Amino acid sequence: MSNQECAVNRARVLGRLEEISRIGALENGGVCRLALAPEETESRARLIGWAQALGCVAYADAIGNLFLRFGNVGSNEAPVLVGSHLDTQPVGGNFDGVLGVIAALECVEVLSSQSDRAFLPVEIAIWCNEEGARFNPTTMGSAVHAGHFPLADALAITDAGGQSVEAALRQATASLRAAGISLAPRELAAKYRAYVELHIEQGPVLENEGSAIGVVTDIQGLVQYRVEVSGMAGHAGAVPMEGRQDALTRARALMADIDKELAAIDGLRFTIGRIDVAPGSINTIPARAEFTLDVRHPESDVLTRSAEQIERFRGRAQFTRLIYQAPIPFDPEIVRTIETVAQHRGLGSRRIVSGATHDAAHVAALCPAGMIFVPCRGGISHNENEYCAPDHIIHGTQVLVETVMALAGEPGQ
Amino acid sequence: MSNQECAVNRARVLGRLEEISRIGALENGGVCRLALAPEETESRARLIGWAQALGCVAYADAIGNLFLRFGNVGSNEAPVLVGSHLDTQPVGGNFDGVLGVIAALECVEVLSSQSDRAFLPVEIAIWCNEEGARFNPTTMGSAVHAGHFPLADALAITDAGGQSVEAALRQATASLRAAGISLAPRELAAKYRAYVELHIEQGPVLENEGSAIGVVTDIQGLVQYRVEVSGMAGHAGAVPMEGRQDALTRARALMADIDKELAAIDGLRFTIGRIDVAPGSINTIPARAEFTLDVRHPESDVLTRSAEQIERFRGRAQFTRLIYQAPIPFDPEIVRTIETVAQHRGLGSRRIVSGATHDAAHVAALCPAGMIFVPCRGGISHNENEYCAPDHIIHGTQVLVETVMALAGEPGQ
């Protein structure tokens, strides 16, 4: 197979991204397509239309994940799964999620042009509510599909307006039906041959190093805390410095000590994303300070050890563990396949750990999985300024297409 | 004059404090008498009634400060002024303000029993909206009276419900009139012989040192800032530690450097009472951090120098100066008089700087002024747990009475 034969169609890929970006477009170039909202449903309908034109059949599972099957429709043969999500943050960008979906569709486009060769079935996956922006938590659809989150619990989650996932899902399905689209049922935790997802990095590493392709080896593990420090309120003018029990001063000392411990751990990322003090008055000594701690590492034992080190400060504050997600290593075979494909195309690549979590973290429990990252400008994401250059889009899509062809390729040969 | 002759009536003072504490009483022992609200007006009516029974005449100025004149009524002779305020915080205590008013009334009680001796006229002052809780700013009434704040601006200030000071004042005056109380007009910035105010310390110094009487020498000066630090948002998992532009990390380093500078300045009090970060999400690197800085010192040049030192950090943040109040030194003669009175009574006293501001800070611009502090438990104020022991109340009132008698005493002798 020559490079020429499986080349992606640049105009088609960029044109489709552009077309989807108009659904839910915001004033400053960004987009708002909340999970199961009319804008997301419209973008799903557009995808289904394009896929059906290629002979795909559309399935949906009970939590609203969409599967567009190409090849051997009707058989139970485990497909190679490729996809991402179409929902966005309330003020989101035009690449997070949708790039992986349009690139997955391009895989099917290229496969459909290779009618002379046999492939395993390939399915485009469009995961429901990856962002967690309308319905908390994030990666809800893939978590339910993989059996990591109970279906009934997910259906009962409500948005800020009080609408449940179940009701929103019913509405979205009704809208699709009204547009003439019906979806065949798909069981949860179905069998897959492999899963690959293309995504913007959402960090600055590839851009800074001039790498076109990030070969994702792992998704970092994550532990998050709420930390509460107590003190005693007092008048900022009346209470002498000596003998103050200033909760913020204590919290700052604690943060500095935690910093010192964690900075010594190689590869650890930690962030204090929120801090609040009470009563929060300019002339009152804080009686209470509360901050969050987000700690990530790709290695399970390092993450566990870091958590232990943090919890050793228990004497100075109340630590509440909010979440613990173990690191996810991706399939070494898929990692090598992506690397080989990039090399054949002459694209600079580097192995990279995903700092953010993704649907692939859940799907990795069902089948060998991998991810491909492409650079985004300044590492900016979840923001209207999110930007991925056309060349990066095309290079990433090309590597995805050839990886999927390799995974689905020519069985029996 | 013997100690016996001018002794305060313990039962009367404590009983009146108890009676006023019932007006606006809250569930947990505290009180809510917002400025110009019906509860405060009712407490003013009670005071006027008690004072009228002693032969006082009630005056009010254009901003709702109340003056209850005893002796030489109708003359223009400059009186010795003694007072405080009756308004409270929304969840306030039973001593802040009201103690100084009941003690001022006790001065008139004792004077009225000394009918054989000549005194200058004495007036009880009840300042309007000292707390600044309903109408911002604090010490509004005394500031307007002293010419430090324009009357028209003050009348136009509105509360959270949109009612103006002017409308609230009209309502309060109508309520008093309906209760048969009419108020003679009093010009702003009237002439006074002296001003003395008794107040709870609102800090822990007297209690910690076991002093019954605080002889206030100065009110600290105050400079407040809003400090804004910029950074760059990013995903807590995706952006490596190196090269992060974390606004909170920067703000913490700045706070530490400011700490170091200011800790070296003797007697300076500084407080960070508020801190906020944006976007304030657990898994997002802060793009912006904002905190306040409240800095106090009794000496003008030290305060000015401290402000300069703080503003030298301009390169690292945006500093907005919110307020600058110069320190107020009290009259050395009055300070000595209070000290002598306490000594004669055998009460332990110490010189003390007021950390909080008070109406006396404004009145000090019109006449020689001074303040007397008494201990409050744990330094707690603006709180339902505010507590001043009966002995401290009586000792403070006794010192106030004798100080006023000394200031108003026996002219021509």
C-alpha cells in the first residue's frame, strides 16, 4: 500500500471541522455544544449523515454513546473502534473532541476507498458527555460503557437546570428520530479489537519541542483533595501580630511545606486550583481557609506514595480525598504501531503522558487502546482561543488513519 | 469630692445595658440594630426618655447624629461631649457602641446628683451609622459631622434594599415624632470643649495583660490594597510544572516577600483577609489571583514608608490603593487625665493604640479627644459571643464619669 493510496483528504477534513464549528458557534470564535443539548444533537446528526453515506449503520447504547459501524454490518465481529466526543465546555474550542471524531470519519472514508482489500469492521465512537460540563462527572459515557460507573446513577444525574441525563437523552433521541434517524441498540461493554483516539494535547509539550505527533503511552493517575485549615477570626487592626491564629497564614505555610515535599518527586504535577477564606472580609483575620490539591503522576506507586506524603500533614489541616484514579498504561503494541506509522510518514514524534483524562482511559479496560496527540497553540484548551494548525490536523489524521488500517488490516494475511 | 460622691450606680448601668440588649435581640444572645432601622430608633427613644428625665434636651444634626444636652440648655456654651453609637452589625454583640452610650448617660446621672457644684454643659452623643453595616462607609455620622464626608453624598448612600440614608432618616424621625419625641436642630461641626468615648477594646491586649483600663493614645492609620496577579490558565494535568505561569504560585511568592518586608517593621499590623483565584476550578492552573492587604500603624511616617515598600512590588502585580487613613493621635491632656483617674481609683491601666477606627477619630478634628478601652473576652467583637464582664463595664464607666467631671469641672475655680 503506497502513501498515496491512504492519504487523507485535506479539504474534506478541514471543511467538515469548519462545518461542525458553526453548530453552537460563539461570538469570539469558540463554540458551545453541551452534552445532549440541541447543538450537540445536531452535530451528531451531521456525523450520522456523513457516515451513512459511506454505508455505516448507527447504534447507540443506553447512556447515549453513538457507534457508526463500517464493514460486516450485522455481524458480531469485534470492530476496531476509533473516535472521541462532540460535546464541548460552555465556552469551548473547535478542536477538543470534534477533531478525533472527524478524523475517525476520515478513517472510514479512506477504508471505503480501499474496496480491493479486506478489513475488520471499523466503528466510529462518539462518546456521550466527555466534558462533564453539563452533567458531572467527566467521561461519563465511556465510564458507563466500560462498567466503571453505574448506568442508573448516570441516568439520574441532573444539570444546573434540574434536567436529568435520562430526560435529556430521551429528548435528543426524539430529535434524531424526527430528523429521520433511528439508532439500533448497542449493549454496554461490547467487545472491541482495539481503540484509538486522536486528540489535541491540551498542553504545551509538543509545540515547545516541535513534535508533530505525540504517541501517548499512559494517562496519568490523579488524586484530589480538599484541605481545610482552621484559625480564629479577629479585627485586622485590633489583634496584634503576635498570637494571631490566621487561617490563611497557616494555610500558606502548609502549602509551602507540601510544595517542598512534592517538588522533590520527579514527574509529579500538582496544582492548587481553588482557595477561599472565611469570613473573607478585608479587615478580618481569616478564621478558615480551604484549598484544593490536584496531584498527578503516570506511575501508580509514585502517586500512592505522594498521597501518603500529603496525608502526613493531617495534624495541620483536614484533608478530604475527593477522587483517586489509578494511572492507565496504553497498549505497548498500539504505541509502537503509532510510532512506526509516524516514522514512515517522516513526522517527528515523541512519547508523551496524557496529563488530562480521556474516554480512552475507560475503553482501555475493554480492549487494547492508544491515543495520538497533536500540538495545540500555547497548550490552550477549554477556551475560545484553542487552536490547532491545519498541518497538525492533517498529520494527526493521517497517522490515525494508518494506525487504524494497521489494526484492522488484512486479517488472515 | 470623695470617691463615694461620684460612684456610678452598678445596678442602673447593667440594667440599662440589659434593657437595650433586648431591642433587636437575636437567638444566640447577640443583637441586630442596623443604623436607622426600627430597632435602632427604638433604642434611641429609650435613651432620649432616660435623658429627658434628667432634664436633657435632644438635638439632631442633618445626618442623624443625636445630642442630649445637660446643663445650660439654650446657651451656646461649648459642651463636653461624651458618647458612642447604638447601631450594630447584622449579627452583633451587646457591648460594641451601646456600652459607651449607657456610660455617657451615667455621666449625666452622676452630674445631676452633684447639684451643689458648677459644671460646663455635657452632651451625650449618639453617632449615626458607626458600623457601616447597613450603609457603607463606617463612622458615617461622625465623618459628616466633622466635615470629613460630604452631607449630600452621605444622604444619597443606599442600603442593599435600595433605601437611601435620607429616606431612612426621614422614617426614623417620623417614628420618634409619633412617639412624642421632637428633636431641635443642631448644626454640623459644632464647637465642643472635649470629646471622650468609652468602648470595648475589640482586641485581646487588655485581657491578656490583666489591665482593667486601656488609655487610648492613638487610632492607627490604615492603608488597604487590592492586589491582582496575572498568570496563564492551563490544564492541571497537561501542563508540566516547568514553564507554568500559575497566578496563585506567583501570588504566594509575592505574599511571602511582602510578609518579609513588613514583618521587619516594628508595630505594624498587616492582614490578608480575602483571596480569590480565577477560574477557580480544581483542575485548572489559576490564571488570576487577587488578594487584599490591610496595613496599620499608629505613626504616619511608618505607615507611609510601609506603603512605599509595598508599592515597590508593582512590577509583580497590580496594586490598587483602596483607602488611606492617617493615624489620629489623641489629646495628651485627656490621655493624662484618664490615666490619673484610673490611678486614683486603683485600676490597672496601660496605654494602648486603637487598632480599629472609631467616631472619636473624626471628632478629634473638632476638639481635644480621647478614648477609654475596657477588655472584652478573647478580643471577640462583631459577633454574638462578644462579652464584657460586669466589673469591666463598671470600672470603665467609673473612669469615664470622672474624666468627664474633670473636663467639665468647676470652671473659674
